Amino acid sequence: MMRLLATALLSFAALVLGLRAASAQATSDVRPKPDTTNQLHDAQYPDVDIAYGASLYAARCVTCHGVQGDAIGGVNLRSGKFRNAVTDTDLGRFIRAGSPAAGMPPFALDNAEMAGITAYLRNMNSLDTANVKGGDASRGRAIFEGKGGCAACHRVGRVGSRVAPNLSDIGSQRSPGSIQRSLVDPSSQMMPINRPVRLVKKDGTVVNGRRLNEDTYSIQVIDDKERLHSILKADIKEFTISKTSLMPSYKDTLNSTEIADLLGYLLSLKGQ
């Protein structure tokens, strides 16, 4: 009996060691990448996400957790370690659900807000909030409607063009880092459905625009004159999709303050 027990224990120990070795190998081969929904605590985060998260923390969390994140006994947010969260997905789930037993209410944060608050919490121990300055949304709106010329293509609410994607709720759909990259490198953040298309019908008609929808037999396109086209695929002679955005980069036309202000305005757009 004792011999059988010893054999079983040795087998179990070998299994555990094997699992640990496999886990270590997997850890060495797979590194967390930025901007994923399952980031680990040592991943990299865009500075603009961290800054946005700092403003959210000051508005929603500082009353209970304090400026340094240690106002609640037994909780130190600056440590970067959380008892109820390992990955960013865990952290987001915990924040949205809250902790009734600990007196923490649930927070209905949208995707952009969650990306920001997560980035800030992960970097809280190394960030000087005195140097964090958010863009001014009112100035950003003036740039959107004026110098930036954004309304010539994009629509917010009932104002603007339908040629490019509607931005009425962009602040709840995209993270600050993603929106900022769109302003300086539009092609890098362009979604496949928003890629420019060029169609040539069998009768010679040419349509340049943006896809709104596509199914097995037809495609719906809004052209550069805001006209809607529904075209049967059987009538199409040529169909080209470009991976280069028609949106200009603001890297050289707006300074850093203006880009920050424009970003601030776009983040304020939460829809109805």
C-alpha cells in the first residue's frame, strides 16, 4: 500500500513539474502586446490613454481611493497589483461589476473610458499627475469645424458630411490612443469596412466611395458626393479596395496642443 502511494506521489510530482516547465516555456515564447483586451500588467500603454485615465480617476475614483491610491485600508492601487484582477480583462470586469461587500459601486464605463482607466492604474506608480494635461474639448470643436476641416467629411449629430464615418459616438467606441493614431496616421487605424472602394460597372459607370454594407449578391456604397448606390455584384466589372485612407494626416498641419484639443473633443462625443 505504501509503495503504491509513493508511486502515485512521484507521478503527481512529475506531472506538476512538467506543467510548470510547459508554462515557463509558453511564457518565454508569448509576450503581451499593446492594445489587446487581455493585457498583462507589464504591457505598454499609449501615453494618451494614461493621461485620459488620470482625468477619469480624478473625477470618479479619487474621493474614495485618494490621490495616491492608498486611502482605503489594505488597498494600494499604486502597487500595480490587484487581488481580484491579473489581466486587463479581469480588471475591467471587476470595475464594471463593483464589489458590494467592499462598498465599491459598479462603474458603467464605455470602451474608451475603460481603456483609459486601465492604462492609468497600470502606470499609476510611475506617473506624475501634475504633468498630465488633457486637451480642451471646446477648442477641439473649433478645430474640428474650422482649421481641421473635419466636418467636410465626417458627421457629428446632424452637422457635417456623410462621406466619411459618422463620429457622433466615437468617444465611446475608440480608445484615446487609437483616435490619436487616426489623427496622425489615418491608414493605420482604418477599419476594413471604411476602406475606400472603386467600382466600375459593366456599363462603364464609375463609383468611388465607402462601403456601407455588403452581402452575397450586392454592395451598398456612399460615394464622394454623398449619394447612395446599391449595386448588384453581377453588374460589376471591376472592384478595387484601397488600404490607404483618404483622410489627411494632421501631423504637420496641427501642433501638439491642437491635436490634444481635437482629441479631447472627439473623446467627448458619446452619442445620445
